[in-house]
Amino acid sequence: MSVLKVYRPENESAVAETLPPAMAESPTVSNEPEIYSFVKWVEKLRQPDSQRLALRAQRLNAHQTCPDCNRAGVSPLMLNDGRMDSAGRLVPGSATLVGFHCETCNHEWPA
Ligand SMILES: [Zn+2]
């Protein structure tokens, strides 16, 4: 059983700064504890891809009911440009969201 301790080191700021090469490399397999960097995590959150996913999630959340009939049966309309996994299935969240479709009254509106 492993114990994961999470803490924020005093000497590491949340603002992006250059990491020394020793911290940037992943440690080899050993019993030494691995310290995850908050800076790397903050940089990952600031990447455009994560902002695009957050905007997509906000749009999906904002359009859960039809503006015409106020029913909740709303489906997202997506382009056929999503990524496929190794089994040929669409990777969820990878296709471009262009609008919404009401399953009750067939009303459609842009995202
Ligand atoms: Zn509707």
C-alpha cells in the first residue's frame, strides 16, 4: 500500500519558471519518493487545449435545455473531425462542437 502525500513546497511558486533539467526528467524506477511540480501542473492548465476543453464543457453545461420548448432532451451537434482511438472509436470531446439539437421539438441552435 502506498501513501501519497500532497504538499506545496515553500520554495516553489505557482508562476511558471524554468525547471532545472534534473526536475524536468522523470525519475527512474526506484523507491525514492517522486515530487510532482505545481509549476508543471499550472503550465498544463494554461495550455490552449485545456482552455478549449473548459470552454466546451461550459457550452455543454449552458445548453442543457431547449430555448424553444424548455425540455431537457438536448443533443450536441458535432463535426466529423474528431480523433479516433486505436479501435476506430471517436475519442469523446475531440470533435468540434457546432450546435445543439432538441430531441423533442427538433429545434437547432448554434453553440
Ligand atoms: Zn425543444
